[in-house]
Amino acid sequence: MVIIMVVAEVSIIPLSNGPSVSKYVKKAISIFKKHNLKINYGAMSTTIEGDLNEVLEAFKEAHNEVLKDTTRVVSSLKIDERKDKDNTIERKLKSINAIE
């Protein structure tokens, strides 16, 4: 089986429980950790790196976990998949000189 590594931007937003979403973000991040995905935290979204199937499974699980505690969730998943070179968060940041 071929493992396809991807970088993905994830946002899972509950809409019905007030302005603070940090407790929901923590729930989603714990699921990404459980799936052994590399995580890069951001102020507005989370970037994860890993096997495509694991990323998809973790995203679905995180969305459903947040939905358990609220009546409405809007989630987005943006996937970057490359075949021409290694696709990692670190490589992407180095290419724009965000890290040395």
C-alpha cells in the first residue's frame, strides 16, 4: 500500500455556544494527536501533516466530536498533496523563509 503524505489546513467552528471556541479546538487537537499527525497551531486554523487516509479519518472524527457538544458546526478541510517533492509543513515554511 502506498502512503500518501499531505499537508492540510483544518478549521472546525461550533456556531451555537457563544464566542469562545478554545475548548472545541482542544478537543479537535486531541483527536489529531491520537492519530499521530504532525500539528502546527495557528490563531485562525490548524495545519496537520500525515497520511491522507489518517488526515481524512481524524478530520471526520474531530468534526463529529465537536458536534456532540453543540447544535451546529461548520468545518473546512483544505488538502495540499504533491507528487514532485516531499510535502511537509517544515518544507513549506522554509520555502517562504518563515523558519531557518
